[in-house]
Amino acid sequence: MANARTTQATGSQTPGPQTSGQATKLLYTPEERRRRDTTRWTLVQGVLAPFQFLVFLVSLVLVLRYLATGEGLAIATASIVFKTLVLYTIMITGAIWEKVVFGRYLFVPAFFWEDVFSSVVCGLHTLYVVMLVMGWGDAYAQMLVALAAYASYAVNAIQFVLKLRAARKQEEAMGLRATGAEASA
């Protein structure tokens, strides 16, 4: 998830630069690329992804501070809840982005593993909120769940960054110009 959803691998094949005699897989078909470049949801994802990462970093520091010192429980808790709300926002808008670009809300072949892992990220964040609201476990146990959620978020963020880099490299190799959120990412 999270996750800048501005790149994709579709499994489409095209003539062009080839290695080992095999056709190169396009990250976008020409029509998907056009839809990606013209939808406002690409910009939304391009803004939300770095914002979510900043929220993550601040919250991570607050959670680690609480775990190390026992101080700042309220602010750490508030930061996790806020991070969860930002995550839900980027997941919903990302699903809309996938629908506009690929015709399906989630689990398009090009984003399958990123979406699977985003589901794990959402599940762990949701578990934290449920534990908090229901009073399950003590604050320390809840913070450990938050750390697990944050670790999964970090892995998911890496997935999306690698996908973005692959899209840029392919567009450069094909002589295409990066536009929209990709140009500023």
C-alpha cells in the first residue's frame, strides 16, 4: 500500500529493446499509460505517498520513544491512529487509481503482490486500532503490533519504489518522457 500507485507491470509485450531474444514486458500498455498520465488520481497518489511516509517516520520515532522511555503514550497513540487514517486514505484512492488505469479496483496482475502486501499492512494497522478500542493487551503489546504494521509498511513502500524505478527505466529505454507524478517523484 501503500504506496505510490504510479507505476505498474502488466505482462503486455511489445516489440522494442529485447534481451536474450525475448520481448520486453511493458509496465503499461499505451492506453494504460495515457489513462495514468491524464487522471487526477495519479497526482493524488503522488502527493499522498510521500506524505504518508513522513507521517510514518514521525510516528515511528514517537513509538520508539515510548517503548524506550515509557513517555509519550498519548502522542504515540494519536500518531498511530493518524497514520492508519492516512493509510486508509491512500488505499481507497489507490484502488480508485487502479480502477481508472486498469479497469479493476484491486489485485490487477501488474499490482498483485503490492496489493497483497498492502492488505497485510492494512490488516496490521486495523488490528492495532481494534486492540486500542477494545482495550486488548497493554500499551506495550499494542505498540509492538504497531511496529509490526510499520515494518510491513516499510516493505510495501520498497515494493512501490522498485516498481516506480522499473517504470522510469523502461520509459527511458523506450525514449518516452515521464510525466505527471512520476516526473516529480
